[in-house]
Amino acid sequence: MGSTHSPTLPTPGKENILVTSALPYVNNVPHLGNIIGSVLSADVFARFCKARGLPTIYICGSDEYGTATETKALSEGVDPATLCAKYHAIHKDIYDWFRIDFDVFGRTPTEEHTAIVQDIFTRLWNNGFIEQRETTQAYCPTHSSFLADRYVEGECSLCHDKGARGDQCDACGNLLDPLEPDKDASGNQETKATGWLINPRCKLDGATPERRKTKHLYLRLDALQNEIKEWLEVAEKGWSANCVAITHSWLDQGLKPRGITRDLKWGVPIPTGLDGLSDEDYAKKVFYVWFDACVGYPSITKTYTDAGNLSGTNWEKWWKNPEEVSLYQFMGKDNVPFHTIIFPASQLGTRQNWTKVKHLSTTEYLNYEGGKFSKSKGIGVFGNNARDTGIDADIWRYYLLSRRPETSDSEFKWEEFVDANNNDLLKNLGNLCQRVIKFCQAKMDGVVPEYDITKFPEIEQHKEEVNKHLQEYINDLKHVRLRAGLAGVLSISAMANKFLQDNKLGNQLLAEEPERCRAVVAVTLNHVHLLANILSPYMPEKSQSILRQLGLKAPEGEGSNIPVRIPDTWEIDALKPGHAIGTPELLFSTIPAAKIEEWRDAFGGEELRKEKEAEAAKAAARKAAREKEKEKKKAKKAAAAAAAAAAAPGAADGEPKTTTLPIRTAKPADATADASQPSQPASN
């Protein structure tokens, strides 16, 4: 997706909107929580701004450097570049399916990225905001290299799991050091973590690492703390309470210098030729991914605005223009400190006039059916298998946005997913469009009729009510209250349904009050047109379908999409009398309730399957036990009957058991021959 036109640049004198969503880490597949937490939310806001006529670009891309990428590539038996190319394509394909309309979805391993990261670092170094420290680190003598913490494995000193890593033990969850810490002069151990590795070994070749001294570079957040506080006093207004709390928890503890280099090959190299910085000391080091990742926003922007021109500066019109550009950033809450402390500190330390974040939109966690998403356990819907359900992407967009975890964690539930489609969408919006468009086609020759709303005061009142809700919708979207905005769309749709019901649109109205009928149809068609436009940020393809049904077409030479525009006020004049409407299309269809259990089973993971198998086995065992009990009772009953028979008179001395029957008197042989003769008594 994305733009096929010349790049959008800020327009002087206008409100220019720069939108970013957190760069997804490339070595995994995003689940629905990742999608709603950043890229989908940012997409809605960017689409809204564009529909309001504001110069807007939406920037994102894959974050590809770092230890996790190297280790993942190692496990898959490929080099990092090959791994990143594979997963970048997977991410892009998923976002395209969800109709995420980036202006550019780029990557961090580019010449543009390297140049901007190194320039920022150089300015920080020259301005005194970088310091060097000598540390003790694991060194592999076999392949002659210092080891990042994740490249050291061994036994956890706390729980004694044999497969712990040098940064963390997955078995007990504690942070670890790769080597047992040195002791200070008093004999106490100096450690930043809670434990360390026993019998450490190199992940690459199994060799025992040595303890050696090495140098690393640190960003002096402590020296920038006062400037960050001063900036935050203005910037944080309007941020979510949780976002502010996370940011201030860092400040309250006092900012400390933070390491920005790692002993890796896959990353941005440390620039050479700087006064006071030894090229030899940092020849085998790269920048830590958290330092360079946020720089991906401007570097990816440059690949869009300057299109391969490494000396181009169009990107600076967005990123070094705070007077004319407003930066909106979207992410999950775990990414907050990198965007509110570390990246702004880097910007401030360069002493350049950077565009810094104006509004930070964060989300809490989206959980799955009472638990958490887990790729390893196969629990939950991940981006690459949402399409396997056969449900259109716009339905997914609607449901996820209606459950967006804006102030607290929210829950994905299949039952609610089906209900949202069958009730929120089909019965409200879908039925509205079908009813009025089909009526216009059948009764008014498929054109917007001539009408005069001045004769019907209630229509003016309807217009005022719609505009009141439209203003609320615009205000909600401006302040990134996306759930409230979506609820506003449904409210405006419900108002149109009520308008039709109140006026009893149908053959009787057409016959008895044709003038009113024409006004009702024309007003409702314009109402549906408004709905298509305000729905477009949330459900872009359904919006296009409605516009097609209303007879609108894309301008020639400008792609296949019909332009959308969200007006300040609704004037009931978008579709004028005589305008030919299009052919009705089915917007939504019913999802059978049986799909709920089918999808629960499909996406419940191995544990759920085992639970169901165990439940089935228990049910079968209970049934078998009941059958066995029945047979037992039957046998017991038969035995009781046999015992009773054995106890009957005569049974003891072996005489056969007989049954005494009543004796009936026999008729004489000639009784039938002469019925008039009296019967003879039976002889003795």
C-alpha cells in the first residue's frame, strides 16, 4: 500500500501532522495486541487527518538490528540480513492485509539510517553528553570476540536451571549477569542483576568465556535530566495517565548514564575519527538497538522524502520543524520510556531544533479469551492467520478498535467478535444502507429525488442533532479517543435508522406523502454519505463500498479509491437531486454462532486441545462407568430373581416348579350341534 504520488511535505501556515507507530521488532510475527497497540491505531488517526485535509504522513518500518536478531538468525541457520528480509516481508504482508496505509514502511538497515544515527551520536559526543566506561565482560578465546549477554549460556545461580542466558533465566524469570560479579574491597559482590551463570559457555562454540576489560559508551541522561523535565512540563499535557506515570517513575529515580554500545556485528557501527575516541576500542562494536531504533523514524522518512538522495534534506522539513509540524506517536506501554526519555534526550543533546513528540498515544494490553497471546503455545490470533478465518479485514479492524485498550487491559473474545459483526454492523449500518439504497433504486429510478427540506421542520432538527454528534466525533478523533470516535459513528448510523423509522419509509409513505418521501430518501442518502466518510478511518473498504453504492467514482488517474472528506458540518448537499446512485452491495453477512467454538478450538493452542482431549476422555470414562454400573445393577437384579426362584416351595427337594392354573369347564362335544339343548354337567 502507501502513496504512489510525490512525497507529501509540510505546507507553511497549515497544521502539518507527522504520525509514527512503534517500529515492530522484525524477528517475530505480530499478534492482534501488537496490531491494535500501534500500527492500526496510528492508521486510523492518519486517515482521519488526511480526510480533514491536513498535510499528513504516516511513517513506520521494521526495527532490524540487535542481539535478538543475531540469535534468531543463528537458530534458523541464516545470516541476519536474510532473516530480516524474510520477516520484513511477513510484516508488510500482514499490514497490507489489514489495510494499514503507511506512506512508507521502511527498514533500519539503510545508508540513510546509518548516516543520521552517526550524526546524532557525533553531536552528542562533541557536546559532552557521551562518556566512556571500562567494564568487565565475557570474552570468547575461541573466536576472539567479546560476547553480548545473550551469547553466554549456563546454569542459573538462583534456580539452577541449566539453560539460562546471560541476561535472564526464563525458568525463574530473574535478571542475570553472564559472569559471577567481582567483589569490591570489602568483599561484597558488585552486581546489577540478581544472579549470574554457573559454568558459563559461549553460545556459538561452547567455549568457556574469560573475564576481560573492555570499553563502552554511555549516554549521559543524568546531564540532560533537567532539560527533559522542562520539556515534559509542556509536552505531557494530554498524554494518558499511565504514560505520564511511567515517564515520571524514571525521573523520580534519577536518570543515570545508559550504555549505548554492544559487542555485535549486526548494527550501526561507531563512527571513526572523533577527537578523544579510540577507533580501535570500538572497531568491533555497534550501537545498542534502543539507541538507534527511534532514529528509524527520521531515517525512514528520508527514504520517502528524499528517495535515494543521501545528501537530501527534505526529511528535515518534517523532523526539524517543530513550529509547523505536530508529531503524534503510537505504541504499547512497554515502549514509553524510549519515546519520552531516551529519544528526546538524544534530540535535546544534539542542540538542534528537532520536532519532538506532541501527543503520545499508548495502549494497555489486549488479552486473549482470559489468558495471554503466546506464539510458542499457539494461543491467540496472530496477524498472519487472521485472514484464515475468511472474515474481511475491515471486520477485524472494527472489532479491535472497538476493544482498543486505551485506559486498561481489554479482552479479545470470539463471542463478542461474532456479536459485533451480527449486531453492531449488520443490523445497524448494513441494514440502513440496504434499505434506503434499494428503495431509491426501486421507487425513484435510482436517482436522488428533488426535495425541499424547508417544508419539514423535523428534518432541520435531525440535521442539528447529527451535527452535534459530528462535532463530538471530530473532537474525539483530534484527541485520539479512537474508541469513542467509533462509538460516535454507530450513534450517527443509529440516528439515520431512527429517522427512517419515524418517517415510516415505505410504499404507503410514497403513495400518501410523496413530497415527504422524496425528502426522507434524499436526506438519508446524504446521511449515508456522511457515514461513509466518517467510517473511512476505521473501515476503509466498507467506506469505499458505500460510496460506490451512492454512485461516486474515483477521479481518473488518481488510483482506485474514491476521495473521502470529513466536513466541519453536515449540510445535506453532497448528493444533489438528479445524481444517479450505484448498485446495492452486501456490506455485511451473518457469522454463524457455530463459528465461535470452531475458532476457539483453532486458536486455543496445544494446552486447550489437551484440555479438551482430557475432558473428552473424562466424559467417555464417566459414560463407561455409568454403563458398567447399569450392567452391574442388571446382573444384581437377575441374581436376586434367581435367588428368589431358588427359594420357592419345592425347589429344595428337586421337584420341578409348577404353576396352578384355574380349571375351566369343558363343553359337551355336541354343544355346537344343538345350541337349544341345555348343557350337561361335567362328569366326575
